[in-house]
Amino acid sequence: MLDDATPTIGPIAGLGAIDCDVHPRLPVTADLLPYFDAYWREQAPYRNIDRLELTGHPVSLPPYRREGAANGTAAEIASGLLDPNGLSAAILTLVNGTQALYDPYMADAFCQATNRWLAAEYLDADPRLRAALVVPFQHPEAAAEEIRRHADDRRFVAVVALAMGERPLGQRANWPIYRAAAESGFALSIQSGNVYRHAPTQAGFPSYLVEERTHMAQAAASQTMSLLSEGVMTEFPDMKIVMAGTGATWIFGMSWRVAKDWRGARVETPWIRESPEKILERQLRLTVGPFDAPSDMDPVLVDVIGSPDMLLYSSDYPHAHAGPAGAWPRALPEDLAPALARTNPQETYPRLEV
Amino acid sequence: MGRHVIARADEIAPGKSKRVEVEGRDIAVFNTGTGYRAVTNRCPHEGADLCRGIVARFVDAEGPGEFTVVEDKVMVRCPWHGWEFDLDTGRSYCDPNRVRVKSFEVAMEGPDGRVAGPYSVETFEVAAEGAMLVLTI
């Protein structure tokens, strides 16, 4: 049932909450110039490269941005989100076109420059801010190097992946990234971006925005299955997998179905030694902003998701959702707020010191 | 508990199975190549005939791609949905505490009538007695 009652930040007030999914503005080439090497410092302007915006994430359009949050600077995030909600930390995840580039060396250069820009513009500016590293999945060895370079900078707590990339995330070509991440306790934050190598639904290109938005959940489910089946979840237990901004209701049918189908297909993947929903419960985390369940189903909701340990408080700021920035989802019991906003994030992101 | 001659030992070739009915029960008897095993013929999931299932050693893996075969653990795979049951214990690997099939003892007996292997209230025994297979129920 849809209802119009306005959600509030009530349940997280006074907790010193940790917001697990906040988005900085996208850097333009002028922002990145100080962090490029000599080649890219000339080449980026030479090729007229500006903001690397993902086709599916037109951040300049109003529906993607909360009113008054046009700048997305550190100061604006502080006044629009951190201060009013009394947050102790917020994790920035940048979703842009660096991971969609075909040139692996260009992707590497832009990722490195972007991470340095994030550190300088955001992490140095406000001690409450943390960030996820942007790394080139097009070049896994370089991605692993970038993660290891930041092993000592604990302000970086995660690695960003896109839900709709070139190939399923669990495949072995990506394992250098996960090995490096797990070594130093980085989480993998999977964001609902698309590089459009494939149609955004398994059935082909849809005609309307509502289809594409609704089917984001298919990508989350596909990546979850890939990371489970290929053994990433069991080989890298020190890297939690965060499915950000995709809601949680897609997990109900999927976890039940994989637990059932695994019984008949176990011989293909015998490294999965326990019923899959138990592995998901241990390794998979879902952010709750935005949340996609009706508010009148709360008594059973968390049970069918799996466990309250799987949920992470998030605002998805500055994207526009109902109520004030960081409002508590009305579908969730309010007494879960301390777990979702404090305990679970600290266990999901072991690098996060608050 | 009664003992029943159910087949000639050479009737079930290694790797093959036979469905028998003993005291009104439907039972699947397997020759695993190293011995005989018997379980309830009916899969507890949706009732498929387990006698039509493939028998194979249990597969395991230390990690992705690192396959191993557990030689002394023999499973029957249900022909419908692939659920595997341990032929020694009747237990499902995937849900060992809730799903199991009853296993029976099968023995191959000599003409003097001695039965190889222990009796159990939980399991049934099948033995080849000389040329005949004897199931104990």
C-alpha cells in the first residue's frame, strides 16, 4: 500500500549515525588536472573531455538531485545532511563514467585522479566524510594497485563497482580487485550504474524510464548470484558486499529460489558448502535509502530479507527521496535504527573508525 | 524384522539399480560397484523414483575450481530435481537435518544363510547371498 505520511529522521536522531551511501558531485576535467600525470594533463583538455557522466545517471537532471543540493560540495553535504542529522560519518560513493571507458589506461588515470580529488576536496575538508575508491574494472591489476596504494588511508573504506558493467562481477578476471580489497578490509559497494555494454534488462532495451528503474533490481540480483556462485563471497569473507540504492525486496524471491535450486545443482559449485541464504546473510549488505517496501508489512519484512544484520542505514543524498534528507524508511521498525546506523556499518566497513 | 530374497546378485550390474517391493514398501536397490545399498524409492521432495537416479561419489571443493571426489561417500541424485542423498545414511547433503530418505541394509549372502553387516532399526540391509540378494526389513 502506498501512503503519503512523511517519513522523518526521528529514529536516527542522536545516534551519531553512519550514512553508508552519499554521493559527491562529479568532477570535471579542470578539477582533475592537478592530479593527472603530464600526459593526461595535456590530453584531457586536448580531447575536450569534460564531466564523465554515465548515460544512465544524468546527474544534471532534477529527479536525480534534491532541491538546494545542486553543488554537492563538502560544505553543502555538511550543511544539508551531516549537521542536521548529527551524523558521525558518511561514505561517499562516486558513480560516473570512469568505469565505462574502453581505454584501460585512461580509466586507470581518471580513477587515480578522481580518488586524489576526492581526498583533497572532501576527505581533507570534513573529518566526518569517508569515501569509496573508484577503480578501473577494465584493468583489474591496476585496480588492485590503486587499492593497495590506499591501504594506509583509512578514510577510504570501500571500492565502487557498477551493477551493470561489462561482465558479471564474480568472474575470476576481477579477483585481483577483491583480493586487494579483502587484504585491507575494503567493502565492495555496488551502485546501480550502467555502462550500456548490454541492455539494462535481461529481456532487451525497454521503452520507458519506469521499466529501467524497476529493473535495476534485476542487476542487483544478477550480481549477487554471480558473486555467490563464482565463490567470491566464500573466498573473500573479509570483503562485505554492499548493494547500494537498489532496495531490498528483490532479495526475497531470489534467496529462496537459490537455496532451492542449489540443492539440485550443487555438484557444479561444490565450494558452496552451505545453503546459499546463509552465505548471503553473512556477506551481503543492503542499503535502506531508498527503500522499496510498503510501510504496512514491517513485522515480517526483516525476516524475509534474511536478517537485520544485512541492512545499512543510508540517505542516498543528494538524490531526491520522500521526506527530509536521510529520513528513516517507514517500512522498517524504528528500534532497528542503532543496528542499521551504527553496529552494522562498523562491521561492514572494518576500516571505518568513528 | 524379516529377511527377504529380492534379486539374484548378478541381476544388478555395477552402477545399476533395481526397484523392489518388500512388505508393501517401494525400495530402490543399488549396486555401487563396491557393494549394495538400498533406500526408500520415493524422494522426500516430490516423490520421484530414486531407483532412476544417477549414483555418483560425493563431490566437494576446498575452493572455487578445486574439485575433489570423496571416494567412500556414495550419493544417489534424484532424477527430477537433482537432490542428492547419501546411500549409507539416507541423508540429504543440502538439508541433512530435515530431509532424508530411509536407508535399508542389503547383503550378499552365502548358501549357509549368514548375513554380512550389522542390523539396525534405522537401516535395512541388503546382502547377496551366493547368487541371491537378500533384503532385511
